[in-house]
Amino acid sequence: MNPPKWLFLCLALASLAGCAAFVAKQDFSVLYGPAHPKPRWLSGEQYTRRLAEGKVSFGRDVKPILDSRCVVCHGCYDAPCQLKLESPEGLDRGASKTLVYDGGRMKAAPPTRLFIDAQDTGGWRDKGFFPVLNERMDSEQANTDNALLYQMLLLKQEHPLPTGGRLPDQFEFGLERELHCPAREEFQGFAREHPDWGMPYGFPGLRPREFDTLTLWLKQGAMMPPPAPVSARAQAEVKQWEAFLNGDTPKQQLVSRYLYEHLFAGHLHFKGHTEREFFRLVRSTTPPGAEVREIATPKPYDDPGTPRVYYRLLPLRETVVDKSHLVYELGAARLRRLQQLFLEPGYAVGELPGYAPEIAANPFKAFAAIPPRSRYQFMLDDAYFFVAGYMKGPVCRGQVALNVIRDRFWVAFFDPEQDAISNDAAFLAEQGERLRIPSEKNNDIELSDAWSGYADIQKSYLKAKHEYLNRLEGQPRNSLAAIWDGGGRNHEALLTAFRHFDSASLTRGFVGDAPLTGWLLDYPLLERIHYLLVAGFNVFGNVKHQLATRTFMDMMRLEGENNFLSLLPARERKAIHDQWNRGALGQLHAAIYNPYYGYGPDSTVAFRTADPKRELFELIRAKVAEAQPAPAGFDGCPGRECAPRPATALEQSVAAALGPLEELRGGGIQYLPELAYLRVHDGPAKAEASPVFSLVKNEALSNVSLLFMENLRRLPGEDTLTVVPELVGSYPNFFFDLDRRDLPEFVGRVAAIKNADDVAALVERFGVRRNNPRFWEFSDFFNQRHRNRHPVTAGWFDLNRYDNL
């Protein structure tokens, strides 16, 4: 009896389904055996022998390609699919389908910090990471066929980008785009659906020589060299610093805990040593001399689970990316400075504070024994480091996280020798409960706490502060004497903060024309922001933790602006305050959360113009400039890189030609990239001598009091541009390249922009699109220039936000 026709049809459909399933998710175990973590690290002797045999060198041949073509997108928490390529360990760890930045996460996620939350490949596989290198049988064929890294690079070689015009909409470049994170077994289906999405994603592919080098390295087994040894000079410094940080007295232990909670996010560098050798300060269960066993907690003040904590220095074993590179200089002068600030003052420490969140998350309770003047001066010594920490840490990622601040504002500080509040230990101890921040509740905070509970706490502190200042006689808070001039080393006494829509950056000095607002920070405010955005922020926390952090930061911003208002004439404060909070919602928010227009009596500043706000900015700048001639006393500036660099004649000429851009207001500025880098070459002159500038767009808003609906608060008619003779920020949105002779045309075209089509024409004439065949030449140039100018503090720029114009 013949089988019915429907049976053949069912068998055929089943076969097709099986083939489709095979294409969607292949099983390589039949061809190459089971997968298992593979030892990749060679001993020094083995590595030397392989190089002698002519094998590819990871350090000399492979790492430069990974750094310049891969790390520029796959670094830090922003790395797509958590594929961090700054180190061999990140490459070996592989990728994950779990998001780090997840705005809808209702439960906190387990942390997945490289080097910290798992110690070997098997540990990362247990956490859901899948390999991008071969982990099956060892052969040249298997080493490429099973390597997701190779398949992604090959896909780009087989499907290069079109070289003209902007890329089509099938490419997704938004920061919140859906990430496609296929494992090797799923790659066939991914390649079939997205043949143009090979790596580097949305950029030109590797040059043939670069591709061949990586291919050969993969075929040879993708072996890694041993970690570079710590230099002999650094070993001696590490020994000295670990001895200092691990003293036995309660006073020494309390000071070391304070230092750790402020420096844990930094890259420590020994002044005068090798430019690219950095260390991390960690908590360990083991004392100096023993192997470091890092204590892995989400926050630096979490309970370490051991009766004695040791503070140790670990070498940084990864390529430095600019978005997370915060340098803190160590050396003999620093050691003397810390001893002077923290150990020489005659205060006693009895019982050490515990790690209960209500104590540990509140520095005004945990470190009440340390004189506030010492704590404040410590932070002022490296004001750039601490304020930049708010922007280079993981908290500042995405438009909602950043719309709490203006697009550009200036920052100054109260003088530690003059400011009563920053010196009054009794007042700060009395206000300990009112100085609490949402971080104390970790992920258990309710949104009602963030919007009302902590708002009430903040208002009660502001009221107490207001009353305290009114009781003082002759207090200088309302005069220019209140402003810190840097104590003779003014490199960081004044700062400029930029918001680039969904990222932010900081630069030294007052840059550009007078901004809309300014912040004036005292010790309690500087400290609270650090514990809110740096020490107390958990990037793996839930959405309530993230929203509470953003909401409370709004209150901190308002306090900083109010401090600035206190130096303005009392009769002008409300009008200026209202200008900062325009619109019905802005006024309502200010009335509820910020009912104070300034503190203390009327300003004693002698104003002479009808624009006191602008005049005050200039008076502050002039006061600090007077202290400028010769840095004196302690100077922690990394390699003196923050000292102003004299401009060349060519740079001065180009700056003058670009000057009219800073006079523009409104018009088509809204259509320009957030942050663009300009290279201006002078005919046949070498590229190394070409001046570089940053063109920063400052978008105006009626207020910054709301989480969402930013488009409804936009005031494009008030947008401005700031031209900076330096490369600022970590996330360039676009590159422009032009000849010096074309500067008038470039400036004229920018001034005449009326719509997106005009920007497209500007890009066609002077821009470097993502798919420009010479794109990597420009990327390499700007990165190398950054490194040449700032050999200690520079890191690789991130290209995740590069515009498709």
C-alpha cells in the first residue's frame, strides 16, 4: 500500500524545518568536539619561543589592531553585548545577551565586572557569557570556523559598506538600539538577516593586512602573553603606599577607608614614572606581601564580610579608554600631603564605624571624626578628578540620566579657609540625618521616597543651612572672598562642564562665553554628589535605584545653582532663578523642591553693570587668574598636563577664523552634531602640525526639572556653539577635515544652516562619514593627537555615538 501524499508533504515540511533550525542554530560538536574553556596564557618562556618561531605577537601585532578598531566601540560598560576587548581577559570572557544598561530592570542584576566578579573562563561561562574565540578542538580550521570574532570580521570583508552618502536606515545606531548578540551557533541566521552588520559595525572593515594578521593569530590558537610585569620602580612605590594605607591604629584605618571610597574608581599613576602604567586601589582580605584577594562588593562601602580590610594596589591590565580614565597621581609629594591633611591633625578615633547602610552610605556619619576641613581640602586638591568622576562613571549614560544638567555650565568652589559650613564639624554632625542620600537604601528605595521623602530631607537641610548662615557675623559667603582661587595652583579651581545630550565631559577653566548657570560647591555638596553618583551608584541596580539617583541629583544641582545665586544682588535673584526655570512645570517644580532664592544677606559684590550674572562670572575668573603666575605648594596635576599650553601662531590664526561661530545664536545650530572634532591642515604641512578643535553644541531648554519630554522644553532659538582649541569629551559625534584656506567657507556654511539638508551639504564638503574609506585614518589621527598632548590622562575615544549624517 502506497503512503498517502499528505505523509510525504509532512516529511518534506519537517525536513525544511530541520534545515531552518540548523541554519538558525548550528551544532559544531559533531565536527569539532565539545566546547570547554581553553588555556590561552603562555609563560614568558613559551611566549618568547613562539615569537622566535615567527608566530604572531599579541602585543606587537594584534593588540594595536584591537585597540584602534575594536576597543573604540567595545570598552567599559558601554561595550555592546558586554564584549570588552580592552584586555586579553575580556576577549577570552566573550559576550553576553544580558544588558548592563537596562532602564526597565525591576530587580538588580548580578554584577559582571571583568577581573572582579569571576576569576576564570569557567566562572564567566557559569554567568552566561559565551565565547568569541574557539573553545573546541585545536586546528587552524577550527580556530577560525569556531571563532565568532573571525566570522564577524569576515562578514564585513564579504559585505563592505557603500562608500558614498549616509548609510541607509537598515543600520541602527541609536544608543538605545536593540543589540543583536548571536553566539557562534546562531551566527548563520544573523548573517543571513543582517549581511551588512559585520565588524567593525557601521564602519569600514579592516585593511587587508590587519585582517590577515588577526586571521593568522586566530589560526595559531589565539594565544596570549603573560601579564606585563610591574616595573621595579613601581614595585617600590606600591610597597611604600600599601604600608601607608594599612596602618594598624584606628585613625589610620579610618583614613584609609575614606581614601579608598574616594579613589576606588581612579587609575592611580606614579608621578614621573612610565606614562601608561596605572593601578587600581582595591580592598583585599590579604595583607601586603601576600597575593591580593579582592573583595567583590557592588559598592566600595558595602560590608566586606571580613573583620580586617587591607588596601592594596593592583596593576591595571587593560587598554585605557577615555570614557572611564580618571587619573590620580601618587608620589612623595602626595604622600606628604595626605599625612599633612589626615594624620597630623590632632583628632582621636575611637570605635571604627560599621558597614550598616545608614552609616556606610553617609560620609557625614561614617567619617565624622575626620576634620571636614581635611576632607574638603583633599577633594579640592584634585577638584577635576572628583567632579569628572560624576561624568566618567557609569551613572552618566543616556539622555534621561544627563538631562538633569544644563548643556554647559561653570563650576567654582567655596574657599576652604573662609567657608564656615565646610569647616564646622559640629554643624555637619548635627545635620547628619538631613545629609542622607538615597544610596543608603540600595535597590529597596520606593519612588515615593525619592520624590518626596528625600526631597523633604533636602529642604530641611537647606532651611537649617539658611538659618545657620544668617546667624553668622561677617561671614564671606556673599562676597568674592568666598571663592577659592586655587591657593596658587589654580589649574582646577574653575571648571567647565559640557553635556552632549547623552554623555557629559569636563574641562579645566571657564571655557567659552558666560553660560546660563553656574554651580558653586561647598564641602557638603561636593561630598554628597560623590556618594550619590560615584561611590553609591550601582550600574547593575534596578530602575528604582537609577530613578532615585537621577531625582536626587536634580536637588543637588539646584543647591549648587542657589549657592551661585547667593553672590548676586538679592533683588536680582528671583528673576534669574525664574529664567533658569521657565515654563509652568519648571516653576511648579522649583516651588515644590527649591523654594529658596539664595542664602544670607544681600551680596557685598560691587556690581557696576546691568548684567550682574555675567559680571560675576568675569569677576570670579579675574580673581582666580590673579593667583595664576606660579603654582605653589602641592600640585597633583598629572604630568602637569592640566597647565595651559601656549598656542602656536597657526592655532591662533585658526581660532580667530572660527571665532564667529561662537557669536551664533539659534538658527540651524540644532541640526549640527552634539560634539564634532575639526582638523585644519595648512596646505602641504604635515598632519602632525594640524590644529584641532572641538565644536560643542549647547542646546537650550526652558528648564531641566523633568525626566522626560525634553523636546517639549527645547528652545532652539537660544542654542549656541562653543569652539574649544582642544579635544574635549570622550564620545565624538563627528569629524570634520578642512584646509586652512577653506575656513571662511566652512564658517559661512555653518552660519547659514537652516535645515538638515544644509548639514548634509556641509558634511559632503568637509565631513568624514562613517563609511568614508579613510575613516580610520582620521580616527587614528585624533586619538594619536590626544595621546601626544596628554600622555598620561588620554584614553581611546569611543565611537558608539558617531552620527550617520
